[in-house]
Amino acid sequence: MKWEEKVRELKNSDPEAYAILNRIYKYYSDRGTMKIPSSFNERALSYMGVTAPSKNNASLKMFKEQQIIKFFNVWTGEGTIFNSLRASRPGLKLEGDAKHLQKLIKDSKKRCDFCDPERYTPEDSFGRIKGKFCITAANIAKYDAWSSLLIFKKHNPLEFSLQELSDYFETAFKWFNKVYQKDERYHFPFMVWNCLYKAGASQIHGHGQLLMTREFPYAKMENLNSSVAKYKKEVGKDYFSDLYYLHHALGLAQSYGEVKFMVSITPLKEKEILIISPEAPSESNEAKEVIFKILRCYVDVLGVESFNLALYCPSLKSYGYPYLVKIVDRGPLFINTADMGGMELYGSSIAANDPYKVIKSIREYWI
Ligand SMILES: [Zn+2]
């Protein structure tokens, strides 16, 4: 990402987008440098997968000129630092990763509770909601008073069709409405899909988490709501419209019918994308298609093995807010290191993947 160039272009070509950029973000780019002792040259290059360095060690330039781009969203508090060199580190994918993954999924099928959910999972006090390709179950160790599972019929979580994914959302909303019918105090729906264990799933078998909460939404959404309201009050404009306008001007966003999506410049972690839909994904074919195509592109083209998908919904009592879907890659399954460390928890997120490469892959996949 040639950030300085992008900002210059934006300033000349689209002053409105440039104004939004400076209203929403603080940012800078710089170069980090270092000295590498000759005794370390070969080893340093091998860490980057360079096994046959050029004679003049031109490859060492990548260490000596590391481009850093830092963003901070002053409204939401999201912040990310990009360093593309980090993506070049070898060992992030193991040889034969795909084979390992298939074996893991196949082996886990031998004694899988979720393959027979009606026998081996608890049900909600009102029973189960059954979709064509999924079924609900109570969460045995609840996150909240209303906390259930959406168990997919397919064991392999990475195998899903548009029809199946559509059914997951439709069944989820039937569950949200059922809970609301039972207890109107609970009117904030929330859904997450933690795909495989790097994303926090304890079971390999494909499943999402369904939640309903009362009084106020979950912390991250409540924080976002406050930021959006503050933006409206102080700027007089819709935050999401401005965010999309800016990302579109930067070449990082696209729309499909009424649905908009953008690869964020302040991702929580790798390849985070934000999808905005005026209608619930259970109702909108466009939203279903966008989510499906992006997920399939992540899995099939970008090699994502483990991801989190979160669905932010407006309250079931009011309809003035868009539906937001966030998807983030949680890194390769077969390396021991966690993708998030102290920086992500207490500092700023560190990202390697260039958002421009991510949107390019999605566009190519789309066509
Ligand atoms: Zn299973």
C-alpha cells in the first residue's frame, strides 16, 4: 500500500473524501530501519524464505526499509499498524497444510456430538428451531441468559453453499424472534460464527453462536453505536455513509445492490472486511450473496482456514440502523503462535495483509 501516494491522489481528486479521511482518522507512514551484522545476513534472509540471496545482498533491503503505516479511528478507537514485511515471514503456512486440515476434519467426525445434535446437545426451554441445513441447540455453558448454538448439518465448516449459508441466517433470525416472543426484554440479537479453533471454536463441526441480550447491546456494538451517534451529532452526517464514501474513494470498497462492503484500513486483524446491509441477511438475497462470495473467496482463494464472522443487528424494537457483518481471518491452523498478542489486546492491532490485495482478490473472484 503506497499510502502517501494514495493520500496525495485523494487530496487532488476527491476533496470530500480527503476531508472525511482527516475527520475520521489520524494516520502516518514511515520507514523503520536497522543494521544487520554480516554474520546474521544469511539467517535473517532465511527467516523470510530467501534461500539463495543475491551476491550484493540486495534482499536485505526489505529489512532496512520496512514500511510502516499507522491508522487510528478517532471516533471508534480502532487502530492498526501495517507492516507488509510481516506477511513475508515463512512458517506461517506449513507444507501440506490442506492435507492436515482435511485429516483434522475427517478424524473429528468419528465422535462428534454435533453430527447428532438431537441426541448429544441440550435444547432451549422452547425446544429447537429446525432449518433445512441446520438446527439450534442450547449452549451447554452459556455466554448470556439467552445463548444458543446454530449447528450446521455439514460437519466440515469450510464446506457451505449459498443455499446452506442462507438457511443459517434464516434459522438464526427465527431463533431471535422466538426468544423475543418469549421475553420482550431481550431484543438485541447478535450472531457470531467462530470457524475452527484458531477463531475460538471448541468443536470442529460447523456451528455459529446465537445470542440475545437486554438493556444494551454487547460492548463492542454499544461502543460503535455511541461513536455513530456522536458523529451524527457533531458532524451532522451518517458515519457509515462517510466511511463507505472514503473507502470507495480509496479503492477499497464496492457495492452490490443495496449492500456495501469495504476492506477496513483499521482491521482488528488480518483481512477484516465490513459488510453493511439495510436489510437483515435473512431477508436480503443481496446480503446473502455478498457474505457468501466473500467467505468463499477467503477460503478458496486467500486460503483462510479459521475466521470469525460477527453479525451486528439493530434492536428488534427499532429498525433505524443497518445490519453489519464483520469477517476476520484468524490465521493458519497449524502453527502454535496465537495471531493476537499484547499489541492487539492493549496497544494497536498489527496487520500484514495489504487491504488492496484483499479487495483485488474479491473483485477477481466476483467476476
Ligand atoms: Zn460433526
